Amino acid sequence: MRYTPTALGYLRTDVSGVSQQWDESEIRRLAARYGYDLAEIVPYDPASGRPPLARLKAQATRLDAEAVFVPSLEHFPDGEAPGSLVQRLDVVTVHPESTCSRRAVPPVPDRAPVRRVDGA
């Protein structure tokens, strides 16, 4: 049995507009090509009044996802992949095709030996 990592798709409905179905199919195609099990595409509608990435982050945690596929960086605020998201998931864009890999956690520095002050 082979392990298949889980991924999510994400898009903003106002950015995709009439191309939403096309964007969704491109997300599915690229996720399959990269070898991911695409569990769900999470659409975000700014008219909902909810925070833009809240549902995506909740689903990523619930499904233990390793990556999120988006049509382009324009689907994120300021056209950049949010650092809080990149720390948790690989962010893969369809156009242009690129990946922002999860940031590695810096290693914990070696601790100096504890010195006792009572002379022992």
C-alpha cells in the first residue's frame, strides 16, 4: 500500500469569476500530477464576511493536509502566500506553476550544561 499525501484547493470566487470551474479543474489536474489526494476545494466568497483563510486552515488541520493548490497568488491577500499558511502547508500555484515549501523550524540550540551554584 502506498501513502498518498492529502491536499486542498483554495480559490477566491471574486478573483476566479466566470473561470471558477476552469480554475477548479486546473487545481485538480495539477494536484493529481504532483501525486496528491485532493480532498476538497475550499472556495472563499468575500461577501460572506468571514476571515479569508479561516476555513482553509481549519480544513487543513482536520484533514492533516500537506499542501494547498491555488490558481495564482492573486487569490491571497496582497498577492502573496501568507506566512502563517506557508509554515503549515506547501503552497502550489497553477499559474505560474511554482511551489512555496513549508518553512523549516529552526533547530533548537544545544544547551550548555547546568552549573550548580552550591559548589557541588
